[in-house]
Amino acid sequence: MAEILEVIMIVSFGASWPLNVLKSYRARTAKGKSLAFLLLILFGYVAGIASKFMNEAYMAAFAQKWYVLFFYCLNFIMVAIDLALYIRNCKLDKQNQTK
């Protein structure tokens, strides 16, 4: 039951990332974004993923509970994509300033 509640938490946190990635892609600007926030979120997901690998009980039951780690990794990937778009958008902002 604890794993299901954890998945609900992770899915709730991660539900907005695909829309946020799309918004970042379309906006073509880094204005309104925070690099520190994105890095802190990434760090949190790394800690969550590492905690799963270090949890012997979780790893012993991994075949039945793989979905928890899957959602951590999926959210990490979404935030990493948003970070890459942030970097791209910063470059676009600099190019637009020099024009």
C-alpha cells in the first residue's frame, strides 16, 4: 500500500511536467523559469531513485514493485528535458538581445 501511495504522489508531481516541457518548447524564452528550481527538483529525483536502489526490501521485491522506480525515472527525464529547453531558451534569449 505504501508503494501505491508513493506512486500517487510521484504521478501527481509529474503530471504537470509534460505540459511544462511543451510550454518551454513553444515559449522559446527562459523568462519566468528558475535554474535553481529545476536543479533542486532533479536532485530530489536522484535522491528518490538512489533511495530505491539502497532499500534492500524494495530491491528484493523489485519484480513486483518496478513501477515505483519507473515513475521516478520518468519524472527525472521530464525535468531533464525541461532543463535542456531552459538552456536552449537562454541561448535564444541572448541571440534575441544582440539583434
